[in-house]
Amino acid sequence: MKRSALIAVLLALAVPLCGYYLVKYFSKDAVHMPAHYFMDSVITSGSKPDTVWHQVQSIPFTNQFGEKVSLHDLRGKIVVMNFFFSRCPSICPGLTRNMKRLQDSFTKSDSIVQFVSISVDPEYDSTQKLRAFADLYKVNHDNWWFLTGDKQQVYDFAINEVKANIADPGIDTAFIHTEKFFLLDSNQVVRGFYNGFDTLALAQLARDIPTLMLERDRKSPSIFRELIPILPVIFVAIGLVFIVIVLLQRNKNIKEKSL
């Protein structure tokens, strides 16, 4: 094989390989979406299985203004949630202060992020007590609900919908008292739980909130994302096409010279 043909073949092999490793290198710092945790089922669409993640089903709540509300009213928003009670002498004040810092970090996104604190002592926590508790920490009421409701429904919601006892195996299901903050995406699927006193966990939560804001609808995924698993095959195919073109051109040149 002539030197020029050999160089062409090497280039044909090098181009797709370089392309693959460039994509791999520049994608190492790509955005990693928060994980999904709780699966409901797996369905098959065509030949491709698709996981159905658990969407939190709401119950009737009353907020600090006495308004009847539901988590379904928040569809389309990112939700940061915790469980507390207003006369808590231990962790609740600290958790509320830390959530207030989070709220202050997203003042320009208050129409996208909603903070929710649900009382696990609803028989005591009237709307007046909830509002007094919220005012004590100078929260922005516009995008932070303090909620009360039927105690049995609240506990069933915490265990069966948010899966609080899985996120925090140490909690007493008879009186839910957890340090965890729960992150729900715009479809109200749990995407993370974070220790409300852990600086690193709170920093991760602060990063995950805007990441979820950018998440595309699962029904219209990025075309490039779908191609990522087969990129090596694509690059190899490109290399083979180059090689075939080079060999065909070489044979053509040989035939022309022989005439």
C-alpha cells in the first residue's frame, strides 16, 4: 500500500476515535440529574421497557392562612419538603432555619420552587400556631407552606407516599421526627432526601434544585441523550465508511493508471 493510502486509512481510523474520546472527555463534567428512588412498575412500550416512578399522591391540607390546599396545586414546581411540629424543642428550629437559608438562596426563583413543612402534630398545630411559627423565622409566605391536616392521613402520606421511613430508617413511625429534607420534581416524584443539618448534603440539595429546573420532559427527551449509548458504534461506522471510500478511490486510481 502506498504511503498516501496508508496515511488516509490511519486518518480514517483516527478521526472517529478522536471524536469518541473528545466526547468522553468533555462529557465527564456533564450535568448529572438527581436519581429516581421509588419505582411503581415497569411497562413495555414496543420492545423498550420503561420505569414508572412513584408520583406522590396528595391529601387534603390546610396552610398557615387557613386555606385548603393540595400538593397537586404545586404541579410544575420543584418542592422541598420536611416534617416538623411547632412545639418541637430539638431539631425543628434548626431545620427551619436551614430551610429558610435555602429559601433565601432562591428568591429569584420563587415561582418555580415551593417549600413545604408538614406538621406531624396536627392536633396541636392550628393554622394560627403555624403562622406564628413561620413568622418567628421571618419566612416568605409566598412560596412556603406550613401545613396541617388529619393526623392519620398525614402519617400515611409520610410513610406511603414520601417513603420517610425508607429515607430515614431510624424514625419512629408512631411519631415521625426526621432530619431529612425531601426533594420532589415538577411531576412530584421523589428525587432525593438530604440531612437538614449536614452542610455537604444541603449544598448538594442547593445544586439539585436548579438542575431539576432544567430537566426536560421525559416525553420529549434530548435526541443526543438517546444517542450517547451508541456513540462508539456510530464513530466506528464513520471510520469504516472512510476506509471504504479510501479503498474505492485507490482501486479507481489503479484502474485509471492501468488503462
